[in-house]
Amino acid sequence: MLPLVATAVDPGDTAWLLAAAALVLLMVPGLALFYGGMVRSKSVLNMMMMTFSALGVITLVWVIVGYSLAFGDDVGGGLFGDPFQYFGLQSLVSGRGNWLHVPVILFACFQGLFAVVTGGLVAGAIADRARFGAWVVFIGLWTVLVYAPLAHWVFDGSRTGHTGGWLVNRVHLIDFAGGTAVEICSGASGLALALVLGRRVGFGNDAMRPHNLTLVMLGAGLLWVGWFGFNAGSAFRADQGAAVVFAATLVAGAAGAGGWLAVEQIRDGHATSLGAASGMVAGLVAITPSCGSVTPLGAIVVGLVAGAVCASAVALKYRFRYDDSLDVVGVHLVGGLVGTVLIGVLASSAAPTGVDGLLYGGGMTQLGRQSLGALVVLVYAFAVSGVLGLVVDKAMGFRIDPEHEVAGIDLIVHAESAYDLHVGTGPRHGSIFSHSGHGEHRS
């Protein structure tokens, strides 16, 4: 651990990180719209509720213990931080002894929103068939047992004032904004849960198309905007490095959409709006770890490769018969692997992280580090999430009843419908809720 020397807070950097944190928060409703449009109309509200519940549950768990596990002084040989060091963030309120150039409590909130987005992504793999209560319990435990330790391994390095996490400090894995701890973690966790819950009724036989592509496109746009806070905010400064990261994020999203649409056009003869939105997200996923390591031209290559590879990878669920409802595996796991590994190939010392990859004369060393880090995170997230899912399933049942799934999870679980297409024509009396069915099970 580096000595913690009190540092003056920089107002400009603080203002940028405040804005970046707000942009990351914007990703939550963006993800809710993106995922909500991709499910069938009978599951929209449940999908959005799973995303927003991740915001509520993970935020509270993060404040109480998650931040300490991820960024507390190392007590586990590089595996986790002191779980009681920042309990409730109480010690960060006064700002005394601040060792960053931004308020540490702001840094804690910013990192907590990363955990929120990662948990929300996991929900997409089990859309249409999970018990809401079981999901809430799972995501709280998952934050403590899966995300927080991985964040410690990957993010708790010299940039945070610590040398705790073993992957960043001993293996020297480069992950600027979360290709491993966020993307690979969410994809591997989602795959494990999808296997625990099993396939949806009718998977492989019934059409399970997105019910509202307008919502998908709107959500994708909000995600792209929020991603600038996700990536450029991870520079923790309003400087040249943040600007380089911003540029990489911009061009990789555009290139990802192009790569996906090219595959669609060649394979299917059609370039779809769903493909454009998915490809954009795939490009952003892949640039998340590499945004501080590549030039703008390198970012274009990362986006194109990710878009094309992920467009092909989403079909794997039909070949191997696992039901990843909204392609969390095909986009986030595969895209995260692409972006993390390509650092070892395309990294340039001209970029903020200052490391050369294979094509810039850096040899195979960094490529090996990136591959090892990606594999370790994948295996850990998959194994622990799978065991945790089985425990929750055994304790309270994780999957809804098949007849409830067919009838519609929104009505059965939440007693609501996303689209009220049966407007009453009778007289209204009293408050505006008199005949709204508020709190009732409506058909």
C-alpha cells in the first residue's frame, strides 16, 4: 500500500467526475429502455424493475460494505479489501485526510455506479423467467461475493492510491474502465444464471422477438451518452488523457455498429435497427478496457472486430442450447474478451496508459497478461455466480412457474401491464385512481 498523503482537491477534476457519475447513472434508465424494448410485451415492466432494483440494492450494499471490499486496504493477499474500513462511507464525509485529487466520497459513488450497471446487465440473461424476490436477494449477495472482489483485483491499483488488487498490481492487467470487472463479469455471471434457471418455455420454437424497437434504439442512444462518463470519467481528471478516451469511445461505438451491420447484410441480406443498436453496444463494450490504450485508429479496429465477432457470437445460444435471453453472453462476455485481449495487440504508448502492444513492438508480454486476466475473471464470475444462483434457487426458488411465465410475468408478479389497451368508458368518480385498478390484479 502506498502512503496516504493528504492531497488538495482539484475543482476542475471534481466537476468532471460529478458530471461523469451522473452520466453513468443515466445508463441505468438507458439499459432499462434497451432491455425493456427487447423483451416481449408481457415482460417489459419486470425487465425494467430488475434493472432499477439493481440500482437500489447494489447502491445500498456498496455504501455499507461493497466499497470497503473493493477499495479498502488489502487484507486478503490481493483478493479483497478490509470490509469494515469504510462502513457506510462515514469516514469519507469530512474529507479530512483525502488522498485523491477529487473527494474520495465522490470516487466511491462513481465506482458504485459501475457495480450498478454491471448488475443490471446480468438481468438481461434471465429475462422473462426469474422470481423478482429471488433476483433482489441474488443481486445483493452477488455484489459482495462477485463484483466487489473483482473490482479490487482489477481497479485497486496505483491510480486509487492503493496497491491492493493482484491482477492490476502483480499481473499488470490493463483494464481502463471495466472490460473484465464489468463486461466479462456480467456476461459470465449471466451465463451461469441462465444455466441455473434453464430455458424459457418455447425457447428455440416460439418467436421471441423484441416487442418495441423504438425503445431499444432510444435506450441504446442513452447508453452511448452515458458511456462517455463511464470511460472518460475513469481518467479521474479533466485533461488530455480523458479527451483521448472520449475520442476512442466515440469512434468505437460507431465502428461497432458498422461491423455488426456488415455481418447482417452479408449473412441475412438485411441491416436491422436491432443490429445497429447491438453493434454500437458491442463496440462500446470492447473499447471499455482499451479506451486508454489505443489510438483513434486502433479504437476503430477494436469496434469493427467487436461488432463483427459479437454479431456471430449471439447465435451460439441456439447451437449450445443455453437461453441467454437478451444476448448478454454474445455481446458483453464476448465483447469484453475482444477488447481486453486486443490491448495486447493494439496498445500504443502514445495513449494514456503508455504501453505498447504486439503491433507496436511491445512483444507478447502484455498479450499474455491480458489473456490471463480475462480468463481468471471469467472463471471466477461464472463459478461463484453459478453456486450463488443454485443456493438462492434451493432456498426460495429462482424461477417462476411455467404457467405464470406463459401468462405474463408483468401481470402475475407486479399486477401491472406496460400497455393498457383496454380503456374504460364508464363515468369516473372521486380521485383519479378510483377506477385505475391501482394495487389490483388487472387483466
